[in-house]
Amino acid sequence: MLWRMGRPGPAPLGRLGDRRWLLGLALIMLLGAAVRFTYIHVHTQELGVGDPFYYHEGANLLADGKGFVDPFQYVYEGRTLPGAYHPPGYVVALALTSVFGFTSELAHQHWSALISLTAIPLIALLGRRLAGPRAGLIAAFLAATYPNLWFSDALLMSETLLFPTVAATLLLAYWYWDRPSFGRAAALGVSCGVTALVRSEAVLLVPLLVLPMVAFTRSWSLRRRAGVFLAAGTAAAAVLAPWAVYNLLRFEEPVLLGVSDHTLIAGNCPDRYEGDLIGYWTVSCIIELNCPDPAERRDLSACLLEVRGADASVHEKAYRREALRHIRKNVDRLPLVVLAREGRAFGFFRPGQQLDLDRFATKELGLSRLALGMFYVMAASGVAGGVFLRRRRIPLTPLLAPFAAVAVTVAVTFGETRYRALAEVSLIVLAAVGFEALIRSGLRRRTSGEGRHAGQPDVTRLEQPVTAGARSSVGHPSP
């Protein structure tokens, strides 16, 4: 059946080949570890008071038995209020070290680097799964050296945990494709749920990845496909439910994965609908909303801390209402703004300016330029990789779904390089497949040329489809 055609599993390797591949992967992981730990110790800028502070202090407070409280309110105002600016995944991961007394920023950075390293073998297995052992090692090398995969370790950002969870989800997607079943669909749903507990936009993988994979299982009836998708969706919901119920019980206003409407208003301030920074974000609307009296704005930190009101959900409701008002008021410019947002996230709109803006996220400009250059090369190779997989009838949905999720998220909020994080694993794998296809093509041409030179038949011509008029002389191609 069509579902089985083009199955991408690599040819089996002998024991010697397996050992060589694993040795190559181990060396690449050592390289990745050297890069990550070196960057932590040469990182030139201090951590910001935004998301890094939230994750770092939130993890320590959780380990101290305070629960998931708002670290900004607790540290700066001495108030214990519920906190859910982000899903709990990365906070819990950092808290695993805090409970053993490793509570410093440096300890959390080192732990983050170890977490980040787990993405390398997962990405290698994914590359090998799709295009063979060499593609797996190429993918591993890219994962080890690509700055956008290790910036977050030193910055203490949730992308560190996002990369391995996304890689695991993509592996499970192709595992499901090998042999579709209720159990494998449920496992894929669980993985999507876990990933959404790291970054909330990953919940979009359920409709954008799981649904198409199940829908295209053509050997099943429509009823069975609906049941399998329901199983996957239920599995994802079961993973998310404890956190969502916990939030519904402790906030005044309904909260599920997180209180993130401050992001919505930051990207939808009127001054980000035009001008030089179109498509980016600003806190000006938040300050004006929290401190309507200009005299109050002398202490901007107080305006940003939301010291008034019961909890963050009350402020987030006001942010959402204000953001929607701005969107309706500027709806005629929305298409242009969305295009600018996507351009900032995917590197085709004012990339130089965006690199300068990334410095506010404490990224060094030189390394950001290196990351952008690698991104362009990998994007070009990734297109070739996508064509290669398509020709082999390997589904591209798992690899393209994260790009779609990023595009949706950025269109609603704002454009920033790190908002592309959900799609970086797919980019690396597609690029590795593209490089593998290029190497394979070069080797084939070289072998063909040497064969003709030595009087041997042209192997590439024999691999081409045989026409009806030539069958009598060449014979039918072997199955």
C-alpha cells in the first residue's frame, strides 16, 4: 500500500559499522559538550531580569517548597502570588538540581548544557532514520555546533529543554508511520503534551502534526482514524490536565498553560505596527496600562511588576483586552505587520537589525552572525533535503509541522529569532538530509565516471527508468 512505499529506514549495518557510527556520535557529542561549556564560561553579558530570572528563581523557590509562585513578586515585593508566566517544564528541570543544593546561576547553566546535549543523539537518530548513517552524523554535527541550539544553555531559557523534546516527538511521529496503531498514536500525543509543558506553542503540534499523520493513514476507515486521533489527543490532554487544573484552582481568572497575554500586547502596541521596529515588541503599552499617571512611570520596574491587583491573571485579562483593541484599530496594517514578524523570525526581514536586537537577549553579536549564516546555508540545504524525502515518498508533515506552529505563533505575537526555536530541530534534520543527498549524488557521479573510464557500464543510466523501446535489449529492471 501507498503508506509503506518509500519507507526511510536505513540499510542494516554490521557490528563494525554500528561501532564506528556510535564512535563518531560520541566524538561529536564531546565536541558539543566542549562548545556548550566553553560558551557558558566566556559568555560576556549578565543574565536579564526577564525570563532567565523567572526560570532560575522559580526553580529555587519550587525546590524550597514554595510551589509555583511568581518569582518577581516574591523576590522584589515579598508577596506570594501564583506564577505561571510559562509552562512548568523547564522550571521543574532546573529544580531537580536545586533540591540537591545546586542553586546558583552557574550550576543551572551547567545542568542546562547537559540537558542540551541529549538533543544531539536524538537528532542523530532522526537523521539516520530518514537518510542513513552519514546523514545522522551530519545532523549530530550541526546540532553540536549551531549556536541557536546552545545559546539558551548560558541564557537559562526554556529552549534548552525544548530541543530534545521536539526531537523525541519527531522520532515518535516516524515510529507511528512505520506501523500505525492506537498505542503509537497515544505515545505521540504524550510527547506533544510534554513538549507543550516546555513551550506552550508546542500544543499546536497536535492539530498540525498528529492530525495529518493520522488522517493520511489511508488503510484505515474514517471512523478508525477519528478514534486514533481521539486517542492521541486524549493522551496529550492527560499530560496537560494536571497543570491546567492546578492553574484553574489558584488564579482568579481562567488560566490553562500560562499567563502569556503580556506577550500578545507587547507585539500589538500601535508603535510596532509601523516604523523602523515594525513586527518587534515593546513594553510601552504595558507601562501605560499599569501606570496611567505619567508621574507613576518614574519607577518603570513597579509598572512592569504589576504590584496592583490580585494576581497575574487579572492583569493578563486586561492585556488581552487592550491588545485586541489595538488589533481591531489597526487591522488594515495587520497583513504587513504579520509579514514583518515572520521575516524577523525567519531571517528575511532586516536581519542585521534583528541581530542587534538579539543583543538585548544577551547574545553576542559575532556568534549571532555565525548562527544566521549557518541558518541560511541549512535553509538552502533543507529545501534539497525536503525534495529528496518527497521523492522517496517519506512524509514531510512531521518536519514541517514545527515550522507551521512557529509561523502561527509569530503571526499572533511578534517576530524574534528565538521564537523560531520550535522549528530548529526540523531545520537541522532537513539540512543534514540535503547534505547527504548532495554527497550521495557526487559519489554516484564519481563512480559513474570512473566506471565509463574503465570500460564498465554506466550505472546511472541503468538506474533510470527503462522505456518500452529499450526493454528488449536491456531487460526489465530488477524489483
